[in-house]
Amino acid sequence: MKKNANTKAAKPVKAKKAKAENQEKNADSLLVATKKDSTNVLAIEPDSLNAPGDLDAGAVDGDSVENDAGMPALPTAEQLGITITAGNVGSATSAPLSATVGDTIHFPVTVSWSVNGSAILVVPTSSANAKGILQLGVSQESSRSVKDGKEMAQITFNYKLVMQDTGNLNIPAMRFEIPTPMGQSLDLRSDSVPIRVDAPFNVMPFIAGGAVGVCVLLAALWRMRKRAHLRAATAAKNAFENALREKMVVLKQRVMVADSREWLLELEGICKEYALHQFGASVCGIAANASDAGMPADKMPAASAVNLDALVADGKLDGWKPLLEEFAHARYGGGKRDSFENKETWKLAMTLMGIKEED
């Protein structure tokens, strides 16, 4: 009895060892790649999933019976050498994604595998729609290449996406299925990829700012030019007034010794120079020619032609009538006048022309 008990206890150990050997054998021969024409179907040999094992082990161990009767578990994509990459990974353009609201981008997802005589049908089962991202369409293309002496095949799905919102968004993980003859499918899943979406660059504020800046610059230039003209006009006016003042001072000094008639006519000439400088040739009734343009009034030969009576009649020289009567008396009357009377006439002329005698 003791010997039989030991013999029965040894059978489960033998059965478990046989089960482990069978599972290892099945895993090595789980996928036998057979080349198809253009069906892109992953071929899995059913017999490799149901390889006969040790009958005693199957009879003793209920788990192996369950595995033989049911569907075996599929290997993972990593075990089959299938990889999936999202975006331009490994290329020269590999960089954090960024876009602008309204931009349309093409986002590639690539499924690669070692050929070894096999072909794969890859079926996308999800979309790239997410918060702020809208999928417009998807296209696919297949290619083959040789890497490290191995022939590699790949299918690239190009998703056409439009950015609808700003912020740090995420292109969702894409899901794919690879059907197998057993009715089961391998599931593949890519990584989620972040993308930065910014607001569109609006050039209008810069254009408006540039226009305002140009206007401000032109206004500043115009103001500077106006000030320069004003300074030049002021300088010319001051120079003329100084020259006129000097003539009046000399005339005052001669009031006691000069002939009163000549003295008054000389004062009249100074007054005509003032009127010409003040109102211009056209107002004074003088047809100015090109040679007179830009000349100081004290050097313009046309000053003697100024009609002071006409300017008084037009209201240009208010208060000048008494002064003009003195000039008319000297021109037509010819009478001699006292020096103190001429001095009073001189003071009146100084006041009417706005000239102040220096202290």
C-alpha cells in the first residue's frame, strides 16, 4: 500500500512537467507565417494551437483539458515584432507639435512588422476626434524597407485633422485590430500625442499701430517744420524791426538839423517800407515780380510805390490819417515846420508802427 501511494503521488508531478513542455512548444509554434497574395491577413496555423500532449497529463490535470477544448490566448504585438508609432517619430522633423486655430495638419500613425513571408490586415477602430480636434479624413499607404538586414513592412495611416480650439490639446491614442483565422483579433494602441494650439496671429493691430506711428511721426515733422518756419519768420521780423528802429533813431537825431520837408519825406519812405513788409506787395497795390520774391522789404525797390492813402482807405492802416496829412503837407505845401512838431510826428509814427525806442 505504501508503494502504490508514492506511485500515485508522482503522476501529478509528471503531468505538470509535460504540461509546461507542451505550453512552451505551443508558444514557439503559435504563429506560422504563410505568405498571401494581397489579402493582408495574418495567417496562424490552427494545428499549432492544438498540438497533442501527454494523455496521462491531460487526464490528470484538468487545466490542460480546458486549454485544448477552448480558444488559446493570442500572443502580444511585442511578441510578434509588431510596432506602432504615432507622429513623425525618429525623423528629422520630430519635434513637439504646435499649430494655430484653424490649421489643418496631417498626423501619421505607422504600423511596422518584420515581413518573414507574412502580410497583415490592419483595421483602424477609432477616430482622432477629441476636445478641440476634428478629424476630416484618413488615408493609408503601404511600403517596405530593409533595416539591419531585415525586410520590414509598414502601413501608415495619415489622419487629416483641423484644430478648433486653443490650449494644450492631445491627439488621442489610435486603436487598430489585426484579424486572425481563429476569429480573434490582435489589439494595437498608439500613444496619445500632445499638441500646442495657439490663437492666430492678428496683423491688424500692428498695421493700425504702424499707421498711428506714421501719423504721429508726420505730425511731429510738420510741427517741427512749422516751428522752424515760425522761428525763421520771427527772426526775419526781428531783423526788420531792428533795421527799422535804427533808421528811426537816426531820423530822430537829425530832427533838429535836417530840412523839415526832406525829413518828413524820409519818414514817409520808412513808413512805406513798414507797410510793404506788413501787408505784402499785392495788398499794397504793387505787382511783385520774381526778382522781388523773398527779398527783405527794406531792400525792395518797390517800397516807394506803396500807396499809403489806399491802405488807410481800405482800413489797413488804422489811425494813420494824421500822419499822412503831415506827409501831404511836406510834399505839396512845402512849408517849414518846427523841429518839435516833427518830433511829435516821429513819436506818432513810432507808435503806429509798433516800434519801441531802446532805453
